[in-house]
Amino acid sequence: MSVVVDERLTGKWPFKRLFLDAMVVEESDGLQRVFHAAEKHPANPIIVRDKPWEGWGPYVYGTVMWDEGKLKMWYQVINPDPKIHACALYAESTDGIHWTKPNLGIVSCLGSTENNVFAEWECAIPSVMKLANPDSADNQWAVYSYGREYGPHVAFSRDGLRFRWFEKPEYVKLFETSDVVNFFYDPYHGRYVCTYKCCNRRHRAVGIALSNDGIKWYKPIEGAVFGADDLDPDPTQIYGMPVFCYQGCYIGLPWIYHARWIKYGTYTSPKVMYEAQEGSPCTVDVQLAWSWDLIGWTRTPKREPFISLGKQNVDWDWGMIYTARAPVVVDDKLYFYYGGFDRLHDADFDKVRGAIGLATLRLDGFCSMRASSKEGWMISRREVFNTPCVTINARTASDGYVVAELLDRYNNVIPGFSRAECVPFVGDSLNHMLRWRTERFPTDMLDKDKKVKFYLRKADLYSYLPVDINTQIDFPRFGSA
């Protein structure tokens, strides 16, 4: 079974060339590679606790996605009162800012089913997916979640709300894991993927599980594929990491738990773990990671937050931040929904208050090649394209520019395609066509490798793509069933 994919988010081959790593840049001079954080929306928090069954408050250890012309959110609450019977809830929006919590009539809370609860304890961290080719009308939706002794499990539904829990033995305990799981569908290989909590020498870390059918799972590597390393401060663990597909690669949002782990001896009880954390910040924020194969991961050099915590003891999200499993595209931005808390991890449970916020990012805006007042340049990797037109996502100052020339494989300017013959770009565009006064390549350059040499001044270049790339990307595939 496959899953409905929003190609505005994942991209569609040929994928735009991003600058997250050095894969698309052969040479550069005078440019700075700049990573960009998501910006918190001024309306935050956009979803707050306004229902008596929402416990400590809502947070989005879950899914946000477009369906039927509106945004749908499957989110979570923690109730200190077990009699309330609320864990997984639902909300919807037409603009991504204003949300409603419809009465679903599914779960009885406080003596009534007039609430927006769709599941109780059986559904934690809901990864909801709409199936592209369901085997029946009753199985149009799937949700992967974690359910105590049932471990990671899957349930199916006709409407994305009324799921049939524990319907078959093979739907439960899909594989061994701890209590944090994030599932997604990988359209590059037509498979299901889960990032799950495991351990390495720095304690909490992330492992990978794969499935071809969503039911039978295997681990290409037993243990962690992503964890804290020696570039991280000592009190660093990876609490979890949602991953989503974007323009040909995998982007992760690691939840960074700033807590120290045991330096000597063995773990014998939670008391030892709490003692090891003493003096640590014990906050959780969100950073950025990416991979081409789900096994080898890269992070930003300075390990700066992608979504930062608020001001301590002032803002509603100063203690912990966790994200939805993937952003959504709204107009010309990526919307990242996140749950924020005003307390530290493992502290003052009875006083915790959670809410859901929004952080936004320019499309393709994770990283840019930037030039200041002095011109800089870069040469792209060699690729076959036969139309002299390059799409760019860029922003310049009023007295800045992006201009380019087209080169052969030896870095010689192709006649007719020098920078003097290119129409410079000035302004702000996600999808500008950079053109030259010459409309066609010489015949002897057709089906030959070419490069783009960009010149920038007072500008950020976020992505580019020659319009008719003829070279497929070879996605490596790890593991076998």
C-alpha cells in the first residue's frame, strides 16, 4: 500500500538543488553558507487549552496535513487524571492560524462524547497517513502510534478518526522500540519508515526501522543511526526525530534534550538517571539534520536551534519544544507546528502547561549561499541540460543581484552565455527564471555536461534548478527485508 503524498512538500523529480551540504557546489569564493531558523508566528500560541479534557494542555507529538481543502491536525494531551480518558485529539483549520475543535462523538470524556477526542491511551504520537490505494473503503486511513504494552502499532479507518484498534495480531508490536516513534512514508523508494528512540553511549538516540508494506518491519541497522556526538555539549541527548521527505533528501527535526547521561558505572534505576542529569539544563529544543539515505546524517556546524525556546519563565514555550512529524506548505511558506511547554523535562509535572505554536520558513529556506557587499561566486556541479534557463529561489537587496554564466565541463564559458549576456535578477522570488539573450545552445553542446556559475552581491540564493535536467538522482537504498 502507498500513501498520498503532498508533492508541494516532498518535491517532484527533477528535485531542486539545495545547499544543505556540498553536494551541488563544486567551487565557491566570497560566499557564506548560512543556515536559517524558522520564525515563530506572532499569533502564538495558536492552540491553547480551552477544553476540560485537555489535561496539561495540547501539544503536537503528531500529524498536520492537507486534506479536502483544509488542514487537519491530530495532536496529543497528557491527562494527570486517568478518569478523563483523553489522549489523542483532532482539530482543523482553513488558514493554518485559526483552528476549531469539532465534536466527534467518538470517546466519552467527563460523561459526554461531545468532544474532539478520537482515541484514548491506545494512541500516543499519532502518525496519520491517507492511503493512495486502499484495499477497501474501510481502510482509507492509517495511524501509526505507540500504545504502552502494545508497542508501536497500526490501525485503520474509513475517515481518519474512527480507527479500529488492535484489529489483528500482526498490527501490534511491529518491532522493538522505546516509547517515542515517528512514522512517515518514503515516496522515493515506496516504503514506510520509522525513527524510534533507542540508546547509544550518550543515552537517548534515534534508530531506523523500514517496511515495504507497512506491516512487516525490519531494522537495516540494529541500534542508533543518529545521536549526540563530540561536537555537542556534554549534556546532549536526542529525544526523538521526526523525518520528512523534501526535494530529494530526508530532513530531520531532532528534539535535543539538554541533559547529561551517566559517565561511569551502570544504569540501575531511574534514580541514577535523575542524578546524572543534575545541573543540566533539562530543556528540549529543535535542531536541523539531513540525510540522503536515512543512515548517514549531517547537522548544522554550530548546532544552533531550528526552533528556539522562548524566554525562561516568561514565554509559554521556554522549557520544551516538540514538533509535528512534518511541516505543511501554506502559500509560499513551510509551516512547522510545535508543542511548547513552560516547564523543564521531568520537573513540576503538576504545574506543566502546554500549547501549540507555529514557526514558518521560506520554501527551500533551510540554507542559502550568501554574498555581502562584495561580490562572491559559486560553480554548480556538472549536469546534462539542453535548455539555457535556470530556475532560482533568491532574494537580493535593492542594490544587489544574482547573475550567472553557463560553463562547459572544463569551466569554459559557453559562447552566448556569459554573465554579460544574462539578464540579472533583483528582488525576491521563489521561482525566477534566469535567462540569457541567446535562446539555444550550440549544437555541439547538446546532451553534454554543463555547469552554472552564479555571481551574487547582497543576495541569498536558496535553491536552483536547470529547467530540463536529464540526469536521474540515484537514491541509495540500505537494508533488505
